Amino acid sequence: MTATYRLQLTPDFGFAEVEALVPYLKALGVSHLYLSPITEARPGSTHGYDVVDHTQVRAAFGGREGFESLRETAAEAGLGLVLDFVPNHAGVGPDNEEWQDVLAYGRHSAYAHHFDIDWAPLKPELQGKVLLPFLGDTYGTVLDDGGIGLSYEDGTFYATYYEHRFALSPRTYPTVLNALLPQFERTEAYFDLQDVRDALAELAPDARDRAAALCRRLDAVDVTFDPEALNDLLDRDTLHELLEAQHWRLAYWKTAGREINYRRFFTINDLVGLRMEDEDVFWETHRLLGDLLAEEAVDGVRIDHIDGLFDPHEYLGRLKDLGADRIWVEKILAPHETLPEEWPVEGTTGYDFLNDAMGALLYPKNEEALRRTYRRAVPDAQDYETAVYHSKLLVIEQMLSSELTRLSQELDRLSEADYHTRDVPRAALREALREGIAALDRYRTFLPHTPDTAREVIEEALHRALQRNPAAEPIVYAFVEHAILGELRADLHGGQRDWVGRLQQYTGPVAAKGIEDTALYRYVPLTALNEVGSEPGAFGTHDHAVHARNRFRAREYPETLLTTATHDHKRGADTRMRLLGIAERPERWAEVVASLTELGDDHRGPHGPSDKDAYLFFQTLAALWTDARGTPPAAGARDDLADRIAAYMEKAAREAKQQTSWINPDTDYEADLKAFVRGVTTDPETPTVLNDFAVRLAEAGFANRLSQLAMKCTAPGVPDVYRGTEGADLSLVDPDNRRPVDWEARRSALNALGPLLSDPSVAAVQDLFADPDPRAYLYLTARLLRWRRSHSALAAAEGYVELTPEGDGASNGFAFGRFTGPEDDPDAALLTVVARYPLAHNRDAPASFPLPETLAKRCWTDVLTGTSIDAVDTIRQQHMPAAPVAVLASE
């Protein structure tokens, strides 16, 4: 495996469309197509993570037949496939037959153990029921307004609400049939319906098979139920009684945060957690995946949201038994965290590399000047640690409160079981849990595995939590620590292990919603750093740390993915690389902010925007002001730009949950925010304020992007190209980063570059790299991926050496070497040298990189231009004909 290409499948872009791209992707130089989820999802889904049937290939993509055609075409072209699999959750709704069976039969359903449901919640009214928070208003209002109706299909009655439907318990069908029977009194069907009704009325709660048989009898009755008549069949009181008799309870969607009794994917009500720890559930949901992994060219699987599983260690072991030779996990690693050594995986999906590469390219010397501008513009700004803490607390109490209540209730039972700890109050346990989770510095631990690491992490988190709450009782925090680490009475260990498993499934969503979807929209000094898996409170990454992690990947995870863009990124590669330029010109940026603030005063409304949202907008506008070639927009084009940024800012403000939110949108604030964005973007004075600076940011972004690309395509690991980002990537967060790709333009561009890729010319490459030109990204990507494909041993080499710069411009470059063979006598070798700080560095004082003795006195070939370089002891600027990057190979 030498390179992957991530493709986002949709109903409009399925297997046939991907199959048509195979020649292009082969020519680009990738070795594998990396597909988004292909299992059956909800109708119309554009991402595929709302799976409704793990055992079927999605019909909207072309079904199994379409997949087999793609697989065969890819295999003939020498390309493999990597599949994206979603084990943690499933989409609920009309098309999930297993979920509908649970609604119909409750705890007696054959699939009740598939879903992570608490059938005995604290609220008495929910005992034995599933709370369904899907109503757009309170239950009583919706019922009185006639929003809930009935429908019938194939022997099953449903309650309906817009596109939703909820299977009724067959034991309650007599209520419906009693109302229907008079309509058929003089037909042959009358007595058949009466017989079925009487039999259903005598059903025992656990008579699931007999109930199913009676539903089949009902389906066989020669009668049609008029949908319109069904909706008017029952009066409100009778309909309410019917609904109350179900194994579920309809509710206003906003009740979910405090009362929901099934585990969700984060806070999404219609994605229900699966009990993948149950072996039967694993094998049932993975039947299709096992079949596909056995086929030619299907070379691996990417596992979505590994943190959501009860026991990832056990799950990955079963996945290996299933036949998965290569496994990648979507895992957000904390700054000092690594994957558990026991995991049989190739690595992560690459966010760790994305942030390392960005940190290596960030100019670190102007941190205080940049923060000073931020504090001046946003006087009430919090530091990052505080923003994360308060964001996580908000998520815990407002969105995930019911889950915390369940955890604290179960912990209270553990404390009551031992007379030494029975005096610990439940409320105090809940508070200690909340504070400890808010202080946790990563998504989860992996207890009972990696106990030493987990102990250190848990102890530090609870210590920080207690420091924040000096009035709290230390004995409560001590008990929480003992419970998490398994230091309770021996006979309590079974319950403790189950509780810890659920706790770890909870801390991940808190971290994801609290950091990625809240704090990263609240703390915005330099938004290039606000990326998934990032640590914006730290300004840059020391070169030694980047090299150390590269060396670790080379040794432990040579096939881990290296990404700079994904379907979940906050900003595209070009957007981020442009924003890095702000750190190189903080004084000029301060002037731009002051001018935009003054200009924006004419466009502010009585309700907004906040200073923080204005500052976020100014950065976004500066990054997107010029097009992919660095050209400012014409007056007519600024309306479209304003609409695009306004949509982004609305989402950003809702995610921040300060002036508005998804749960409680403030329409006045959002209207003023959008008006501000449109007003400033289209103001006649904005070009005067922004043009020169934005052009310089585009130049910096272009150089930074080339450096980042060279690093990604040559560092230890497997470079991953997200759909279309072999060209310009000035995207924002989804849905902006999922806009359609112009594949024909990319085919044409690659064809036009064909002669240069086959026979590079120094002058032609230099011209291509001289000014912002997206074709340079395509050339660099294709040239290096093709080289990797023909030099796979060196591309996967374990040997890695840090090249330390020297000279007056030592900080202006970054370089490393790769090699095969022993360290003291390497065979083939590769050097990657990139320039950085394009706006800050002295171009007359470039960095020089002395080579270690084992790599000196060799002849090198520049992969990008084909030129030869005589044996040297030091790599200097003149050895970089395709500045700002050089990739030098020696066989």
C-alpha cells in the first residue's frame, strides 16, 4: 500500500461513478480507493454513517452488483479497496427493521439486545419503554394538533409523525381493529379481522413468535385500510391511550438531553448505539463485511468512532478473526497519547499527522503579538483550557445529562453495596463524575487494558477536578477514583467493570461535543490551529517532537494514514495554510482587524455579532478573499462569497452555544450576524482594507501547502488524498467540504500535466511553482505518489533521520531523511527538504542541512525535476530547484 484516495459516496455519486474514475486515480498514483460507508443507510443520506442495515450493500450506490463491478475494475487496474465500517451505531427510522421490531416487542424483541437501551431507567414512567424524542413540539401540543397519525403496511400498524413511523405493539392492535371493524361489517373480511383481533387480545407479553404469526394472518386478510381514514380513526383520548400502551414513549426532541434512555452517537437522537460487545451482535452485523474482506482487492477496513465501543480491544480481536488483514481506526489522540500497543491495527486515519505538519509550519515567534491582538479585539476571551472546561460542562449538563444521571445512579448502587462507602451521597458522586470527566485530557481510557496509563490519566483528571472545586469532599473523589480503577470489594467487580465500560463510552462524546463542536468555536486567536485532534492552546510544535513522532510511525505504524483533509475537517488545507500566514505578519494583521472592525461598525445590528464571532469572521474572510490563484473577487462575486461565509458563521455561532445554538436558535442574533457578514464582505471599502494582505496570505498559503504536501507524501505512513484535494482546497467545515467535485476538470488538468510528469523540465516546474497555481498541487501529488508506487520499499522504510538545520536562516526550513537497510550502512535513501515561514523569513539567509556521514558523499536525483545533484555534505537552497520543496532520492 502506497497511497489512498478517500471517496465520499452519495446517491448521486455511487459505484458506477467511482468506477469511471479508476483510470484517473490510477494515473494520479494512488494504490487504494478508500470508500465511505457502503452499507444500507437511510434514504437520501449523503454521508452513509446512518446505517440501517449492516448486512446489505446500499442500493442507492448500485447494490452488491455495482460494488462487484467496481471491485473487479479496480483489481484489473491494480488498485485495492479500503472500506469504511460503522460498528458503533445505527440509524433509526422506518427502514431499520430491527429497530422497528424492538419498538413492536420491547424487551421481548429478538433484537432488543442489539441496541444499547436502558430498560430500567430512574424515571418510573419509562420502565420497560424507550423514550423517542423526535417530536418538534411537546407531546401534548403535537397530539392536540393532529400531528400523530396511524398507518398500516404488511400486517403492521404504525404511529406516524411526518417522515417518522413507530411500530405499534401487536398486543395493542385490538384498539385499532375495534375502530376499523364497523367499516367491514358486511364483508367477508369481517370475521377474519375479528378472529385476528381476538387472538391478539389474548397475547402474552413474551409471545413474540405467535404475535408475528398473527401479523402475517392480518396481512393475508383481503382488505385495504384507507390511509386517510386511519388518521381520523381514533379520537385524541383513545389515540393517547393507544400510544401510552406501547413499548416506547414519544417526546419533544429537546427532552433527550435529560431523559433519553438509549445511548446515541454523540447527541444525535436518530443514531442509536449498538451493543457490539455482545458476540452475537458482532457476528450478525459483520456478516457482509466478512464476505467482502475475503474478496480480491478488498485490502482493509477503516473503523469509525472506535472510542464509542464498550471494549475496543475485544472488538479489534474479533475483527481480525473475521479476516481483516489491515485495520485503521478513527481515533483522536491527545498530545501525549499513542494507540494501545495491543491493538492489531495499522494506525489512525491521520489527524495526528495533520496537526504535526501544521505545527511544524507555524511560525512560533509571534505568539504573544497575535494573542495581544486577539485580546484587544475580544476583551472577554477565555484561555483555551478554560474554554474546554466550560464547554464540556455545558455539554454534560445540557446535552448528555441523562447519561450522566444513569452513571451516577449505578455508581451510587456500588457505593451502597459496601458499608465503608454507603455515606457517599449520590448528588456528590454525580458532581465528582461531572468534574472528573470535564478534566479528562483525552477522549477515553481503555480499562481494564493499559491499566498503568489509565491510572495516571484518571488520577491527574480527578486531581485537577478537585483543585477546581476546593469546597468538595475529597473522600467522594477518592471513591470515584477507586471505582474507575477497579479498587472496590472483590464481589463488586462485575458491576464495576460494566460501569467503567459505560463510563468510557460516555467520556468520548463529551470530549467530541465539548471540544470539536464547542470549544474550537469559542477560542479563536488563530483558527488554523482549530482542527480535529488539535491543541490550539499550544502555539506550534517543536521540530524534535515532529521528528520523534515521524520516527515512531516509521517503526511502529508504517502504514498509518497521513491526511491533510477529511470529510470532518474544520478547514481545508489551503484555508489553514493561508491562515498560518497571519502568524508571520501579526502587526499587519492587527491593522487589518482594526480597519475591518471600524468598517463593520456600520453593519452591526442591535443583537450582534459578538466580538468573538466578528474576529472569527475576519479570519475566514481574509483566508477566502482571494481565489485559488490569489486573485481578489470582483464586485459581482462577493455576493456568493458572502452567502457562503454567512452559512458558515451561522453554524459556527450555533456550535459555540453562546449567543445562539442548535437547540435554541436566537433568530435576531443570527439575522444580525448574517447581515454583518454580508455587509462587510460587499462593502465598497473592504477591498482597500483587505486586498494586499489577502494576496500575501494566498502566497504564503501556496508555499505552505506545497511544503505540507511534500511532507505528507514522503513522511512515514501512507498519504491519504481526500476527494478533489489534489487541487485547491479552500473549504470550510461540512457541508462546505462536501460540495461536488469537478472531476472532468481534474482529469483534464492531469492529462495536460502528463508530459511534464513523465519527463520533468526544471524550468517548467519552476514556472509552475512560482505563483499560486493549483496545478502545482496536482503535479506535486502525482509526481510523488507515482514515485512512491515505484519505490514501495523506500516509501515504507523504517529508517528515519532528523536533519538539523544550521546557518542564519536555520529556522526557515524543515527536513528529514528516510532509508532502507541498516542505519550505519543504508541502501536506498530519500531526503525531504521544505521551506517554511514564507512571509517572515529572510530569503537571503536560507537554511542549510548537514547530512549524516551515512548519507553524505552520495549522488542524488531531485524527484520533482529529474535533475542530478553531485555528492554533497550539506543540502542548501541551490539544491532545491523546485523551491519551496525538494525531494531527493539516492538508490
